[in-house]
Amino acid sequence: NSRGLILGIESSCDETAAAVVRAGSDALSNVVASQMALHANYGGVVPELASREHLRNVVPVVREAMARARVTFDDLDAVAVTEGPGLAGALLVGITYAKALSFGVGKPLIGVNHLEGHIHAVLMEARQRAEAPMELPLLALVVSGGHTHLYLARQSGESWSYRNVGRTVDDAAGEAYDKVAKLLGLGYPGGPWIDALAVRGNPRAVPFQFGQIKPRAHREGISFPNKKAPPKGEGPTFDFSFSGIKTAVLRYVETHHMRESIEARRVALAADPELRPKSDAMAALCDARTLDLIASFQYAVVGNLLRQTFAAAEVFGARGVVVSGGVAANSELRRRFKAEADKRGLPVAFPSLSLSTDNAAMIAAAAWPKFVAGDFAGEELGATPQLRL
Ligand code: KG4
Ligand code: ZN
């Protein structure tokens, strides 16, 4: 006599999160404790600090999620937790807690891939809005600070299966945003700053060339400097590369002698932590050339994401496109993806802003099909930092 209540727990990076979701679609609570402010002081996530904060936060965050949902541990049908990919020490905090809880209250444990969670965040909300259902096969772009992956989601028995049909060969798109923002003396994380400032510049001012990465089936000898080699599969793959544009921005900064103004901005920002990306005061710290550079960078990155995603959607006959992960919050990305999808007559869905960044509702939602299929984890469940989807 199950109500399908699943407690989700997420601790893969810098948010400690817990949520209670009913039957994969109805979030009764969704609590996130962000460590953003802590890591902002270091310009990036510091793994040691992240683990320590997760340890501090996991119990109160779960307690809060249970209280807001007005349920007890007894009411739960399962406990779901992110098993990877992510930071090993950070993942272990959530996993250890979830295992102990599942054992202690006698509820099954479900291990969830973080990337599958990001995809389900979108589908969960689409169901809530009672939109025309997204039909499989779906093309999913997961684009965040750690990932830039394209998946083809297909039905396979009761559950879903995913095929990775594209990935970044170097930096993730969000990583490029963060690195370029840092280079330009903007705050961390860089995405929201660049997003807000880009609308004030001319996107055609600097014509960044994006070396189109050819579908993998037609290439030989590609090397993956930072990542493992891609899995072998049928059909072409649509990869990304973002380290080139980062270097191009750096070169532009050098040739146009922008160092001094960048340093001035860095100092002004450090002196006034209240400065917000969208504020006029922030824009006033950027000259026209800087704003044009920011707009052009974003135009190029979004264009690249758009081209590869829709090329893959066409080749694989996808019936819809789903975009998720932190970069899915980007306003230009949303606008241009919607326009392209409309042109092609394809539905496209994004998560709401609150569900586009890391959260646990998406973990509990992704666990639902696994619960139905009886796909439970044992006590051997461990952290898998490089977990693939
Ligand atoms: O999914 P997420 O919260 O964490 C992981 O990386 O898994 O994504 C964070 C990333 C950061 O790189 C951040 O700069 C980027 O998402 N981001 C954005 C925007 N908001 C966040 N990038 C572009 N435009 C935005 N509005
Ligand atoms: Zn994420």
C-alpha cells in the first residue's frame, strides 16, 4: 500500500540537498543548503571544504525536508541517493547517511546517477504543468559546471536507457563560463554574471570561430586529454570543446590590453560584495569592449551547444529536446533553443530556475522508475566519482 514516497539525498558537489517526492512527479519538499558563498572565496569548489560542509548539513537538511513534507521516516517507500558522478568525499557523505537511514528504518535504498537526475528534473516539471507529454526517444543536453553531455533517452522495458551521443572533450560549458568570468574579473560562479552582462554588449563584435567537432564516427585518433575514451556505440556522436574559446578570450584580452581595467574591476568587486550581476553599478565597471567580448563569448558558446544538440536530435529522430544542468538557466540559451525547436516543430523543455541547479527532488524523481522496476541497491553501494550514464 505504497504512496510512492521517496526521500532523495544529493551531495555530489557543493549543495547538500534533500527532498521528498511522490511517485516521481509531486515534490512535497525540496531543501537545498548551498555552499556557494563559502567556495566563492576560493574561486571554485574546494573538495575538502565541501565534504566538511556536507557533514555539517546533511542531518538538518534531511530533517527539514521531512518536516516540510509533513512525513515521517515510516511513511517513506524508499531512500534514494546520488552515487556519482561527483566529488568522492562529498558523495560519500550522502551515501553513508542514506545507507544508515535505509538500514535503520528498513526502507529500500536506490542509487541514482546525478545526470539522470538533471534530466528527470525537467520531465517532472513538464508532468506537473500537464504539458503535452515528452515522447521518447528524447535528446537530452546536460550542461553544467562539470558536464556537457548529450544523451539519447529511450524506453527499455519498464525503465529507461540512455545512450551518450556526445560529450565535451575538454572543459564543460559551465567551466568555460566560470573561467572566462574569472579572467574578466567577474564574480563566481561566472554563468549568472556573463548572462546578465551579455545583453548589454554586441554579440557579433568578436567573431569567435568554433571549430566544429565532426561526428566521432567520421574521425580517427581523437585524444581525450582529461576524460576517459568514449564508449563504443552505433552511429555518430556529437562532441563539444570549450577550451579553445577560453584561450581565444585570453588572447583577445592580451592583444587589446584589457588587463588594467580587469584588475580595477576585480578590486571594485572585492571591495563591494553587494554588487550583483544585473546591477547598473556592475555594468558601469565594464567598458563597451568588455561587454562586447562577454556578449560574443556567450553567443558563440550557446550557438555551439545549439548546433550540436539539434544535429543530434535530427540524426537520431528524437521527438523532443530536454536541456538541464546549471547552464540551462542561461537566458540566451533558453531563447535560442526555443526558437530553433519551434522552427523544427519539436517540443523543448527546461527546468525552472530552482530545479536547474543541483537539488534532491530530481534525485527522488529519477529514482521512481527504478522503484517501480524493483531496481534497489545493496549495502555495497559506494561513491563512483566517474559514474557514466
Ligand atoms: O548544475 P550546477 O549547479 O552544478 C554542477 O556543475 O553540477 O551548474 C553550475 C554551473 C556553473 O558553471 C555556473 O556558472 C553555470 O552552471 N550557470 C550558468 C548560469 N547559471 C549558472 N551558466 C550560464 N548562464 C547562467 N545563467
Ligand atoms: Zn549538477
